[in-house]
Amino acid sequence: SQTIHQWPATLVQPVGSPLSLECTVEGTSNPNLYWYRQAAGRGLQLLFYSVGIGQISSEVPQNLSASRPQDRQFILSSKKLLLSDSGFYLCAWSVQAGGRDEKLFFGSGTQLSVL
Amino acid sequence: GQQLNQSPQSMFIQEGEDVSMNCTSSSIFNTWLWYKQDPGEGPVLLIALYKAGELTSNGRLTAQFGITRKDSFLNISASIPSDVGIYFCAGPRSYNTDKLIFGTGTRLQVFP
């Protein structure tokens, strides 16, 4: 069965420090991978998605970047964190197919607090 | 652009009560998904709907794909404390894509 791992679960970082959040998927090949952000009490905002190694699409201009160095690894980074980067970050995957399987499966999230 | 509006925004109910929430859009969706997010966790898929008029159940949960394709409903029967969380509807932005749009969420609180 497929599993998705995301770490760390919580992170407190000072403004201006770098960020690296990692996500890995097991049990599937060539998944679509996603990074979402959820502000407190709000909905989910898509930040990045990837359909393959080295292929990253950004949804919104921001202080963050993403990379996919391996098929099942997705990394969210920042060189210098801003206060507004605080939030709950979720990694997700889906089956890459042209058919109906649009279902997303989420990791357990990383609560990032920038102080 | 496409948007999904959920109502109510929040609900406070007594254990044992039934719950109804809905999701509406100004444009047509070909798929409706319902997710539940427990506090501090990622959303978990509850039900997927693929056909207008479709009614699908998952235990005490029942969801319906609206006939107009612009709405969907989720009902929870005989609520229990572990039903607490945020319920999101979602649908793909356009046909044949898995980039989802998520609704604004309905926060459910269940009191014993």
C-alpha cells in the first residue's frame, strides 16, 4: 500500500532563516506531488506541483521554492523565511493518469511558525 | 475562476444529531470529493463522486453529487465526538486534471 511521509511535524524558525521540508512517498511510482499551505482556520492553497523529476510548477509567486530530486521525494525550501510564511504545510500525492483518479492523498503536515 | 463555497462555515451540535453541509460552485464540476481534516493532521478522503445524481455512503456518511453538477452535499448521521474536524469539498479545476480546488471548509464541533 502507498504511504506518504512528511517531516518535521512542527518547526519554529526565526525570520530570515532557511527552510527545508521533506516529503517522500512509498508504494507507488511516478506520482504527481504537491505542496499546499493552510493558514490558520483557512482552506488549502496549492503552492507547487510536480509531474516528474525536476519538473516543478508554481501556483503563486512567493518566497518559497520546491524541488523534486527523486521520483518520490519532494522538498519545499526557502532561503530566508518571512513572518508570512507561517502556516500548516501539507504534502500530497496522486496517481498520475489521464483518467478519473483525481484523488489526492495527504501527509500529516508540518506546522511552521516563523518568529 | 472556479470557486467552491461551503456552508455552514461552522456547526456546533450535540452528539447523536444528524449533520448536513453543502458545497456550491458557479461552474460545473465532473467530480466531487469530500475530505475530513482532524486537528493538526492532513485531510483524509471520505467520499468521491463521479456522476450527477450519484449518492454514495461511507458508514454514517452520505454524499450526493447534485443534478446541476454545481453542488454537492454531505450528511453525517448520528454524530459522535470523533466526527469533530473540518470538512472540505474539492473538485478538479477542469476535466482530466488532478489539480483540485478546495472549498472553504465546514468546521464541526460535537458536544457530548
